[in-house]
Amino acid sequence: MTYDETWDRPHQPGEELGWQESDCYWFYDANTGVGGYQRIGQKPNAGTGQVTLFVFDKNGERYTVNDAFERDRPIGAKDRWEDGHQVESHRADALGDGRMRFRWDEPGSSADIEFYESFHTPRGWSKSSHEAKFMEAMNPGGHLEVSGRIKGQIRIGDRDYTIDALAHRDRSWGFRDFAHFDYRRFRMFSGTVGPELSFATFVCDTANGRTVSGFVVRDGVDEDIADLRVLVTIDADGLTSMGGTAVITLQSGEKLTLPYRPVQAYLTRFPANNGFLVDTISEVDYAGKTGFCDSIHNNNPARGTHMPDQSDTDIVAVDLGLSPSASYAI
């Protein structure tokens, strides 16, 4: 599939009850120390939606909303239109030319921000078909990944911020088979330092086997990956990433080694299949430049039944609402 602007707008739902469409993005502004993640997901045939929000000032407060797979919010016909969609106060609007406007209005946080610049042409996970079986279960309609910049206004607690941040966004649509979320292990590594390098990669081990997929783009030239290793330094709680290195092997055989340093993280739980993911916004280094990345890891290969709560960690955000941001200083 070749990108066109219809990718950024709501699609006609299929017939399946589990047909879904979602926007999500990660961002970090090193100048203000403000970053985060928002996901707006809809299942129009089921009349439900879900949101996830994690936003922080690394030197102040953080705010978490996390429906994950535990809560559904009602949506109706008014919540989808030609150029956008919403779940309660969480809204995404396609502005054309690859630009997107995102908003939310929660008691502890609000925002009006725009993804205004793309560093490369938006594209899918892979140009080959080696991840076809996984995508049939996850995003059979289509999938968009792109890095760039996002700017605008954010409120966290009673403090207001103006940001101009590096960002990475995706959009997916199609019938999603949630049974495929039987994670054994999962690593995702996506982000950018600017036009010089952007990347969107993952490796997933499930009950149905292993999938490796993704790409890098350097100065407008993209290449699929062949393998991904994410080496994570885990704190004593077994959840917190205190740092790490991603090794991306390209189809050409070239390897990119990208060290990263965590800034702030949150945890998403999947009680239905005893799974959880730790999502860490970090700074990443490449060729003398510092950018941002989002590193997701799952370290529950035995699929134990305990779902972590805030008492299990001093650093990762698990509880919902406002809380002080955690320090990663050692």
C-alpha cells in the first residue's frame, strides 16, 4: 500500500464486531521535559471506545488514564466524522498533508497539539510479507507509522506548557483478533532523532510463533529490518527499565546500535491473558545527535497471574490520575 491522506481519516468499518480503528502517538520535548502518549481507539460496530493517556513533566507531575482492555466507553454516530473521531474528550482530526490535531480534556490534564511535520513518508510496518500472519490478526485493513514533530499546549495538574517535541505516531484499522495478545515476550522500539534517522520496529513472541517487523528511514531512504534485539537493564522491581541498547539489523545486514536512557514510564495490564507491558519514553543517541524513542517490553514469559500494582514499583506509573514524576537518577 502507498500512503495517501485517506490513511489519516476514519475508514468504513467492516462487518466484524471486533473491527477497530485507532490513533496513537508518543512524544518528548527535551527542552521542557514534557512528554507522553495518547491512544484513541474505537470499535464502531460494538459502540465502544477506549483511551490511554500518559503525560508528564519529568521534573513535576505525571497523569495517567489507562482503559487498556479493562474498560469500554460508549460511542455513537456523532463520534465519527469524515476527518476525525473521538472517545469522550479525546479527539483526533486529520488536517491534511500528514498533519493531525490531537486533543483531550481530563480533570488532571488537557491539551491541544498538532503533529505538524513528518520526517518521511508514512508507511506500514513492512514492505515484505514476512509479518503477514501477524497482521491478519492485528491490522488487516492497514497500518501507518511515521516520525516527526508535534507542538501545542498541554496542562498537567495546574501547570501549563508549550511544547515543540519529537514525536512518532501510528494509525491502524481493520478487524483485530485480541486472542493474538497472548504475549510470551514483546519488544517494541520506535522513535527518531530527526530526518537523519527514524525507526519503527518490534519483535513479538506469542502462542502462534515469532514475528519481527519494522523499518528505519535515513534522510528519506527507508529499509526494512531483519532482526531486533532490545537489551534492557531492569531494576530490582523486575519492571523498571533503567536504560538499554537496541540493536537493529537491516535487511542489508547492517546493524544499528542505539543506546537509550529512560525519562518516564507507565504500565499497561492485560488481565484477560495474564499479560502486562511497560512503556518507557526515553532519550536515544545516534551519530552525535540525541532524539527520543519509545521502548516497550514485556517480561512475564511465564505468564504469572499477578498483575502489578503501584506497590510493586517506585518508578513506573501504574495508578491512574496525578502523581509526582519519578526520578531515574542513580
